[in-house]
Amino acid sequence: MKRENSGIKIIAGTHRGRTISVPNIENLRPTPNRIRETLFNWLQQDLSNKICLDLFAGSGALGFEALSRNATYVTMVEYNPIAIKNLHNIKTKFSIINLDIIRVDALIYLKNLTKAPDVLFLDPPYSSNLLQQSLDIIKNKSDIFINTVIYLEYQEKPNMHDFAVLKSGRAGSVQYALIQPQKTSNHMIY
């Protein structure tokens, strides 16, 4: 679904009330204010000393909200060149220095990741299978993601059997959750 260029406001923190422009890109849907507010309440509001990864960044709403709430560093991964240009424009407009914007396929980035973030925002287009593919990659690399809190947003619930659901909610047809890889004991008893 395409729409006119629009904007959304950052809810809280140092950039509270500032507008993030949302480019007219098919299937780009920023996380609504109500859901973002719930998510950041779950994350304890202040993200000081947290490294965040906004995979499938799109408008960057989640990453910019994290930065506004004192995240130490945010990496945004996006492939669409229009979205990338928009993210760079917002970074410049807000004078943000603790943000890396990377244009690469998100699944390739995830497969090559060697150090997991503290918080991972995982919100790909609903019409794709990218959410399940991302969770499968994370499951296979659970040793590095074991302490990562992962935010998911979806319409069709993915397979989350290898993850602990910390919190979950629904707003209309949108479901969202905070999950973490299951901690398993690999210790042998002799």
C-alpha cells in the first residue's frame, strides 16, 4: 500500500515531539505510537548502556525512539535506497552521531553478525516470510543471542518454540512481543 509522504512523532526522550519523515514506499508501515509506547514501557523507558539493532529499519521509528531514550548505539539495517536516504536525512537533521545506517540485505547481515545487540527490533513487512527466516537464523546462532531481547511485530504468528515470550500484546490485527532465546543447559552430569 502506497501513501503520501508523512511523518510520525518521537514519543519520549531527548528528541520527544520531533517528526520522523516516512517515505512513500510500498509495505512500509511504521510502528504505531500506541505500540511503540507499550514496547518502550516494557524496555524500562531508558536504554542507557544498550546497543540496539533495528533490522528492516524502514522509517527508523524504533531505532530513533531508542536513540531518543539514551541508547548507547543503534545500527539500522535497510535495503531500500529511498528508505536509506530518508534515514540519513533524519540522522543529519537530528545531529545524531551514535547511529550507523547500513544498506544490505537484512538476512545476510544477520547471518554474518558475530556480536549480538542488547535489543533487536525485528519488524519486516507482514506480507513476507522474513520474520520467520530471521528467527530461524537467530535460533541457529542462539549462543550469541542468548542475552538479546527481541521485539517482534506481526499479523501471522511465527514459530517461536525456541524462544521465551517475555511480553506480548495486540492492537487490532497487529500482534507484538518481546522474546528471548530459551536458555538451555548444556552441562553434562557425571
